[in-house]
Amino acid sequence: MRATKIRKQADKKNCSALKQIKTAGDPMAKISKVVLAYSGGLDTSVILKWLQENYKCDIVTFTADLGQGDELSEAAQKAKAMGAKEIFVEDLREEFVRDYVFPMLRSNAIYEGVYLLGTSIARPLIAKRQIEIAIETGADAVAHGATGKGNDQVRFELGYYALKPDIHVISPWREWAMASRKALIEYASQQQIPVPTDKQGEPPYSTDANLLHISYEGKVLEDPWKTPDESMFEWTVSPEMAPNQPQVIEVGFEQGDAVSVDNKRLSPATILELLNRLGGSNGIGRTDLVESRFVGMKSRGVYETPGGTILLAAHRAVESLTLDRAEMHLKDELMPRYAELIYNGLWWSPEREMLQAAIDKTQATVTGTVRLKLYKGNVIVEGRKAPASLYDSEIATFEEDNVYNQKDAEGFIKLNALRLRTLKKQRG
């Protein structure tokens, strides 16, 4: 009888927890306070006003400084003017690079062969801090500005639910009647919300920026055949306009993470900031791609990732010296899966953590220095050295040596050819 009673109590507790999770996304739920991921741009400014009108709740804004370069004080002033009850503006640049960008770069992660995941890797940190603020302020909901067509809604919300399963999530783009940026601009005009413009006085591209990259979507870019206008780019000069003289730099690594540039030790964020400037001035890091979104559609985007492009080339150069062949090849096989997990918003999943542990295990010996030439959009490795290098010139030399008996290669080749010879005899 006692065992049955305990089981019923446990079942009742589990049902209550499940009910909380099921009602977490209920648009009819009563909300008293919302933490909004707020940039101060068009979308989130409209959302702030819309939340006030439709949910009749207090708004807490959270603006993360990830190195996007915006005037964050203006975002805070704008949020205050629009009636936000509490305003959080936090410098997360070091945490972002140290705990998110660098672990990802240890894997050499690239999505679909070209994308360095600049937007994807920022979302887990924003989601984490947003949930922490919700707990600190007693908020019962969080909100974001991602559209119902994009990846970011998935990334934010998987993060929210992984960190606080009972949180209520508000996604205005999935609730309101506005279906385009044009509609948002009209709403902003009606509500006297300032609308940003580009250099031509038009609504700007949809962009996302942090220390790793800046992205551009929308407008002319919706036609994958059309060339983006040069005036769009903010971080990089075109390779054609880059200096005619190459710039040579050295990047130092310790256990897979960059620690210095030209023998000067710098913090993670400072290294990425410096490499962004050096790469950008040499036309490095532009990528124009059509990617496969997690939600099922293709999208065209243009990215500037100068510092990340340099770090990827440099990191692989150190690994070429310090990782065993089988170790390196297995790591390269795991990389696409790891990149896909980050792209799909599964940073907080156990499978990402499992892969991270395996990747980090390989980085114990990835310490060394790489010499790179930056020239008109190219990152050229000119030299590399490492204390734990597996490269042995006495073995690799084309001159006479006392280590490698070239006659041994004959048996090695014949053993590896045995199955091929057998197949040919049997199958013709």
C-alpha cells in the first residue's frame, strides 16, 4: 500500500510539472512581466510597444554587448523612453569569445562548407543570460524578435526550455497580424517609433552583428543572382581595394585557443577584435552563400567574418603539426555534425556536450605559433611551429636517412592492395 501511495504522489508531481511545461507556450496565459531580448532596432522596438498593448505587462529589456558596435546607451535610452520597467545592458564580449566562440573554433566548425556560424553561436549566451534575468527579476515570460521563418526562433527557444523548462515564451512574429517588415515600419510610424535608415535613406538590410561576424539579409539579397552593393559592407574592404603590400602576422595558441598576436598576449575578445581589424583592412572574410535553414527553406545571406577566417586557418595549421592522422581525421568527420548542432540551436544538448568533450580532449597538445600572410582577401599560412609537433624532418626528408626503410613500403602496399586484386579477379 505504501509503495502505491508513493507512486501516486510521484505521478501527481510529474503531471503538475508536465502541465507547467505544456502551458509554457500558451498565448492565453496571464503574464505579469516579460524579459525581452532588445537591440533597440526596428523589430524589437515594435515588439516592446506591442507587448505593452497586448499583454498589459511590465517589460524588462536585456541588451547584450557582444561586440556589435552599436551605441548601446542609445538602446537603453530608447527602452526607457518607451516605458521599460527595468533595463539590463551587459558587456558579455569576453564571455562570448572565451566560452562560446573559442570552444566552437576548436572543432573547426563550418556549416555546409562555408558558414562560420557567427549568428548561431551568439544565441545560446543570449538565451542563458535572458533566463537568468527572468529568474532574478521574477519575470514569468521571455520574448525575442526572431521571425517565424528563421532559425533564431528555434535557437532562442531551445535554449530557454533547456535552461528553464517551465518558462513562458512569447514570439510576437508568430502571434501578431503583421507579416512583413513593411508592416512593421507602418506600425512604427503610427506609434511614433523611430525607424532606422541606411545611407540611401531606406530601411536597412536585416543584419546581425557580434565580435565574430556581421550578417546581411533581405532587400536585393533575396535574389541569389544579384551582386550585393559594395556600400553594404561595414567591416571589410573589397579584395580589389585592399593594400598592394601583404601584412604578415603571427598568432599563438595554447591548448587550441588563440592567446597572442605578434607575441603579445591578449584576452580572447581583444584578439578577435584585433584580427577583425587586420582581416577587414585586407579584404578577408566575405562570404556570400545560400544556406539550408533548419526550418526547411533556403535563404541567401552575406557575411563578414574576418577574424574568424584568420583563426580557422591558423588553428588548422597548428593542428596539422600536433594531431595524429587518425585523431585529426576522426575530428574532421565529427565536425559537420557538431556544426549542425550549433546551427540548429542545440548548444545545450547532451550530444553537443559529448562532442565538445571529445574535441577538447584532442586540444591538449594544440599549442604553437602560426605565421600568416594577409593579402587581398587571402589568408596564407607561411610557417608553423609547435613544442609537441609530430613532424620529424629526419623521417620526412627526401635525403638519405637511417629511420625509414623505403623497401618496407612494398609489403605495406601489397597488403593494402590484396582486397582490390581479389575484387578484380572475382568481378572483372
